[in-house]
Amino acid sequence: MQIYADNAATTKMSRTAIDAMTSYMNEVYGNPSSLHSVGQRAAEALEDARERVAANLGAKPREIYFTSGGSESDNQAIVSAATFGAKKGKKHIISTAFEHHAVLHTLDKLKKQGFEVTLLDPHECGIITAAEVAAAIRDDTALVTVMYANNEIGTIQPIAEIGAVCKERGVIFHTDAVQAVGHIKINVKEQNIDMLSLSAHKFHGPKGVGALYSRLGIPLTNIIEGGAQERGKRAGTENIPAIMGMAAAMDEACAKIDENREKLVKMRDRLIEGLSEIPHSIVNGDKTCRLPGNVNMCFEGIEGESLLLLLDAKGVCASSGSACTSGSLDPSHVLLSIGRPHEVAHGSLRLTLCEENTMEEVEYTIKAVKEVVEYLREMSPVWHDLKEGKKQYVIQ
Ligand SMILES: *Cc1c(COP(=O)(O)O)cnc(C)c1O
């Protein structure tokens, strides 16, 4: 038995996406910049993909730029808004403490270049409010960047409200929507989103391709210099097969959002219910205002890494937080940001489902996690101290 419950790290490609890709590898192999007919067929495919990606977001095709993925889109959006702001003397940026590292590390780079960054802390439920964003906006604020849905705890932010606040105050609003696109309905115009990052491999598309939506009127700064592809804003021969695979996967995911959500919420809530029976455990993030497939919990007295290895041995692929920080001994910055103490944050487990998971897999996973947590606690000196009252439980 192999249960894949790490869909926030990456997803399996859908048949539709694979088929779309292979046909563009076999047949339409031209370079869209070539003037001959083979090239022009590729150029037509590229514009067709751009229209479809735009339509799924409620954007205009000219507002879509293809990139190598979520990280590149985040980098380009933030650097562009910062550069634009700096020209008008605006060098203040607002974000949150639980963003993805593609955002946080870009902000660190800008800090070294003289920008001032305000990072808002989410509430214990893993959500920040539009009022908190409004209170942080200053006359010199160039950009607000707040993720749509958190990649570790799955909590969904009040994006439309934050967008409205930014619009009213004339501040550019970017959202890292990598976890949200294909899972939650998005309309950039209705939600007042100026810039949005997305990545194909988080919705059953190929890895290494994504898009940046940037509202007309916001000047983009190049991250990659070279040819005039993507209207001069992103050089490099377009990865047509990947872009076509992304468009196909996005069409499919966006068409099935409601159907998938209904299925996923049942499995998610059953997982939370079953795992909450484990004593001294806690759910991270709001229980309902979260991605339909996301479960994230802490179990006191265990190490997340050991839990993952033993679960893997039982056939369950899970994560302790983000794939990007595993391998380091630091606890998740996301769990720390919602106020979990270090020793609790170390005992975290993230299970992220997709519509292909089944209720049988959910029941098996609950049983496996219960067994492994019990086993690890039996071996843990910390757990024995807690049981004997030599130490106080943090999670009641
Ligand atoms: C996965 C992810 C990214 C990075 O996307 P890549 O395409 O892997 O570069 C950025 N932000 C969030 C929230 C993510 O989940």
C-alpha cells in the first residue's frame, strides 16, 4: 500500500496534462519566435494557453506572463513592485511572517537594498485580517504581499478584503496563490488582486512552469534578461509543452473545484476527527477556513522527522511542514508564527490530500499515525517525564 498525502509539496500529473504535453513535444515543436509555419503553430498554441490561464483567473491574456514556477513569479512580482515604488520614494513593504521562502527570502534581499519590511504575525488560527493590513499601510508603502493559502497549515486569507484595502490606499497588492489556484475559485478583478503567482505542479500540471498575473499598468522588472519573449519581460525560449500541460491541468482543476472540494472536505474532516483522538494533539490553523485537502497537527512529545520515516515505512507519504525546510533542524517558521512553542512545533505532521485519495486511505492513515505516535512516545524520555508529571504538557 502506498498512500500519497503530500500534495502540497507536489502533485502527480493528470492524464490530461501528460497528453497535452506529449502532443506538443511530438508535433508542435517549433520556437514561437520563428517566423515560419512550424514556429507560428507554436506561437498560436502559446497564445491559446495564455487565454485559458487568464480566463481561469478572470484576467486579460495580456496580463499573464509564463515563468518557471511559483518561486520565479514571487521573485518577479515583489522585485517589480519594489522597483516601481522606489522610483516614487516608496520603500516600505508589508507581508506576513508565514509566507513561503520564495517571498520571505526575496524580502530579505530587498531589505539589504534599503527597503523596510513589516511582517504581520497571523493569529493563532493562522489568519491575518484586512484591518491589520490597513493599520500597517503607510504613505511610503509600495507593496502588500500576502499569500492566498498557507502551504503548511492551509489557512485561507481574506484576500478580497485585503485587495479592497490596498486599492483604496493605492498600494500594489500581490498574492502568492500557489496553493490556491485550481483549489479555490479566484477572480483577480473582483478580488482587487494586482499581481498573483501560480505554479502548475500544485494542481496536477508539470513541474518547472508557472505564471505571473500582473495587472496592466504595473511595470514589470526583468529577473531574466535576454530575448524579447513574454513581451520583453521574461527572456528564454518558451517551454511550450510545459505551458500546454499547465493550461490543460488548470482547465481541468478549475472546472472541478466544487466537485473536488466536496470530496476532499469529507476526507479532511474525517482525518482531523480521527487524529484528534490522539491525546495531547492539536490542529494547526482554523478547522474550516482552510484548503479542502489540508490537515496539519502537532503531537506533543514526538519528533516530526521520526514520525515521517515510520509512516513512510507503513506506506504513508506525509510531511512535517514544508518540503523546503525539511532536512534542517529548525522548526517550521509557520508554526512558530501562530505561536506554537519550539518543542511542540517539532512534533508536526502535514497530510495534504487530493481528489484521488480515498476514504479507505484516510482510515488506514489514521490507524498508522495512531500506532506510530504511540510507539514513538513509548520510546521518548520527554514523554515519560510528561506522563510522570515531571514536566507540564503544553498541549492539553
Ligand atoms: C510550492 C510553493 C511555491 C514555490 O513554487 P515552485 O513552482 O515550486 O517554485 C511558492 N509558494 C507557495 C505557497 C508554494 O506552495
